[in-house]
Amino acid sequence: MPKGGLRPGAGRPPGARNRRTREMTERLDRMGLDPIAALARLAQHAEAEGDLTLAERCWSGLLPYAGPRPAPLRKVSAGTDSASSTPELQLPSWWKPGRAS
């Protein structure tokens, strides 16, 4: 009989939360609090008051909830011509230079 290593079905299922996280989420729900909404309100208030440092910290704290992370940029090696390795950018037919988006 083998010992150690991966076994099918062993361990916590993917996406499962630990006990402490579940308890904290349930506690916030019972209190009627939403930390994400509170952080967004704080960011908006800080922006309105002109405290851009606090607003930036709040907004950057909310970024993980806004969508997937962008893929990192690939580095071009020094020995290759960057113009030939980069594909040509295709713009839509309706786009005109100088047009604000």
C-alpha cells in the first residue's frame, strides 16, 4: 500500500472557505454590513474632499473585485526587432485620429 502523495478526494475542495472566514462573513451579514460598499463610499467621499491619496488606496483595494487581472506584458528580447515581432494593431473602421473616446 503506497504512503503519502496525492489521493483522490483528499483535502479541502476548491473554493471552500475555512471556518473563520465563514464565521466572519455570517457575522457581517447579521450586522447588515457590506465592507465593499463601505470602501466604495469612503473612496467617493475622499475624492470629493480632495484627499486623492486615500481615494487611490480605497479604489486600489476594490480593484480585485472589478474583474480579472490583466495579463502581464511580454518582454521583447534585445536581439530581435520589436517592430517585426509585434502584430499590427487593427482599429475599427469608424475610428478617426483625434477622436476622444
